[in-house]
Amino acid sequence: MPVTFYWYPNCGTCKKAKKWLDDEGVDYETVHIVNDPPSEELLKDLVSKSDQPVKKFFNTSGKKYRELNMKEKLKEADEDEMIQWLASDGMLIKRPIITDGTQVTVGFKQEEFEKIWS
């Protein structure tokens, strides 16, 4: 069964992750995270399965994150608000996100990919 690979094709980190998946022969389906951002329900599920706090799902180096002053907004926000923001704009989401329905990785760290997706 293929994993789901949420990515943004212009993202360098996503390109590295895609190359790794291709090189390792991992079967995946791509979802364009900006054109088709995950719903609030899906994001809640991904966060719960990732063992990461929802703040780790924000693309903190992104232009949109800075423009919207998310660093300050996140200090006062609860998890539901954060999920709503993420679902409203795929450019706010750290990428790539990969899931097989049970496990979830956010971003690309080769060691983590080798452990989980090999």
C-alpha cells in the first residue's frame, strides 16, 4: 500500500525527500499541499499520530509564516486555532508530510526516513 506524500513541488526539502523515496523504491501517492491542503480533521489525525506538537507542523521559515506574524500568534493560540490556520493555507505547513495511516513524518531527515520508510 502506498504512503501519502504531501509536498510542494517547488520546495527543495520536498525534492530531496522525493528523490530519497524514489531511490529506496517506496511506493507513494503525491498530494500537492498548497493546492489541496489537508483538512482540519486530517491534520488532527496526522498530529496525533506523529508524536509531535502541532507547532512542529508550521513552516517557520516560510514567507507566509513571517507575513502573518505567526510566531506571535502561536504564543497565545490553542491547538484548535493552530489546526484551523494550517488547514486554511498549505504554505503554512511544514513539508513534506508522509503517512501510511499509522506513522507520520514531518520534514525530511534522512535518518528518520531510513528508520520509518525503508
